[in-house]
Amino acid sequence: MTATKKYIEQLREFLAKEIKAKPEDIKDNQIQRILGIASSTMSRYNTEQSQADDDVAIIIAQYIGVPPMQIIGEIKAEQARKEETKNWWIEQSKKAVGAFMGAAILSATLAATPTNSFASSKMQDSIYYTNFD
């Protein structure tokens, strides 16, 4: 299965979950409209005669919640003629996933950190002044 077909199936599963349906209930013409592609292009994706371009990969990534470079890297790796080029694209794809996960962890950590106003209001409640005169 090509990367394009794999990620289109993930998109189909995502859309099905969103509307509480089965993946097979999501038809190709619905996916075509989302991706902005012709039916002939969708047919070539389904028969693995063609791969998604970067624009389509980005749209899919935005829907399914993965870094676009993950999808683009996998597609480019499949298209590469030289093993060296294929390995380079695979590495870029992995780096994109790592960066995406790092950013997600950082965001979650920062979201859980109290803000200055919260911290200072809590400290204000526990400060006592004493006169030593």
C-alpha cells in the first residue's frame, strides 16, 4: 500500500469517527471534495498509480493530526530512485514526527504551569507582615 493510500484511509477513518459512521460509509467523492482533487486523481490514488502532491498531503495531515512532513517524507521516500535519497526522506519524516511530539509535550507542560497572576495571588494569601519595633 502506498503512503498516499494509507493516509487517505486514515482520513476516511477520521471522518467516519467525526460523524459516528463506518469508514466504508465515507465515499471517495466526499474525500475528493475535501482534498480538492478530481475523480480521476482519486482513482489513480486508489489503484496506486499516483501519489499525493504536497498540497494534498498537507490537507490530509491537518485533518488526521500528523505533521505534514511525515506524509510528504513517506511519499518522497517511495518515489526516490536512489537508496540514499530514500533514506534521507525517511529520516526527514522521522524528524518531523519527533519535533511534532516534542512540541505537543512542551505545549501540554506549559498549559499545566500556573500563570504568574495565579501564583502571585496564591502567594499574596500567605504573606504576613510583622513589625519588630
